[in-house]
Amino acid sequence: MGDKPASADEAARQLLLEQVAAEASETAGLTGCAHFSDRVMRALATVPRHRFVHTEQRPWAYADRPLPIGHGQTISQPFIVALMTELLAPDPQATVLEIGAGSGYQTAVLASLARQVYSVERIPELAHSAEQRLRQLQFDNVAIRVGDGWDGWANCAPFDSIMVTAAAEEVPPALLRQLKPGGRLVIPVGHHHCTQDLRVIGKDAQGRIVSRSVLPVVFVPLVHEGE
Ligand code: SAH
């Protein structure tokens, strides 16, 4: 139903993988990541992005760019999804928290690499359609909750890694608390009218926080209801 023939999607997906690999090498000076791992590239190759966009957007489903998903939100650019996933480096046993499920695409990429993914989304319609898509695609290791991700997901904490897919003006303190020692948080930090700073934040075994800036990025805002 509205699906392109598999071969057209396959060709577009192959081209996308080549573009993502090329962009990884072009940005290596900033990111420190000239090549993405086979695991991450395989996840990008297997998650069907065309199933996460509206029918009108399907011709661009495998273009390396963000696309509108309704409610003023966007599905992230595949290169950024790959980069953030690479920086998070979830292992097969990891429990991951995502803030901002949106279309559920990044959720699916994480779920194909980690043991369990929890995702918080503030817009109920997006949360429900993401949940439905992920169920249809047989991802049974994902839980999505409607709420304000600023507070994380305390009942299921602590997490091995946390990914925020919306721009926060500051790092939400609850997310740092809900990160395991040795864990990693990937988050765009900055005002949403400007470019933001993609950061990798680590918590060491003693609970000390170390932060590294990786790349200027542009994300929709992390809306904090308490503001
Ligand atoms: N990862 C998504 C990107 C979605 S854009 C994808 O691949 O499609 C960012 C998402 O963050 C939007 O869906 C937006 O509604 C959500 N968001 C913004 N502020 C939030 C908050 N405080 N808590 C939870 N979700 C939030």
C-alpha cells in the first residue's frame, strides 16, 4: 500500500549508505569518527526508513536529509542518526533511554542494536504512531511513554546509555542521574534558534561527568513543560 517496489528502495538505500560513509569521513576532523562501525551501518541498511515517513514524503525516504513528520517535528537526517548511534555505541546487552521518539526511526535503529529501548515522546499522536509502526516491524524490545522527557523515565532507570533527539538549552539533571556509572549520554545542547552543540557526556565509575563537543547540529527544541 503506497510502498515503492523493493528494488527502488534498495537502490536508494545503498546510495544513502555510501553518502553516510562519505560524510563520516568528511566530518572526521570534528567527530573523531572517520568510519562508522559495521553494526551501525547494518542497522541503517536494515531499518526501512520509508515506513517511518508519510506517503507524500516517501520519494525522499532515503535522501540524506530530515523530513517533516507532522506536528512541526522532523525525522532526523540519516547521517546524524548514524553518528549519534555510533557515539552512543550501545552493546547488545544495553538498556537505552531515548528522549523524543518522533517517527520511531531512531528508536528502531537503537532497538536493532540494544537489548531494550525506552523512549519518551511528548506528543501523544506521534508516540502512538511510532509504537504502531515498531509493532508492525516486530520490534518487541521497545517501550514508548507519552510524557516530558526532561524528567527521563525514573521507574526504568538506570540506563547504560541515553540519547536525546531534541535540542536542550541545558543538560536535564534527571538524565545525568538516570545514567549508570560508565554510561554515556548523547545530546544536542543549545538554543533552538541557533545551531546546537552535539555533545557526548560520559559518567565514569566514580560518577564524575566528562563532556565532549562533537559537531554543530540543528534540532527541534526539547520542550520543557516546567518552563
Ligand atoms: N528521533 C526522532 C526525531 C524526532 S524530532 C525520529 O527519528 O523521528 C524530536 C522529537 O522530540 C519530537 O517528536 C518532539 O515532539 C519530541 N520532544 C520535544 N520535547 C520533548 C520532551 N520534553 N519530552 C519528550 N519528547 C519531546
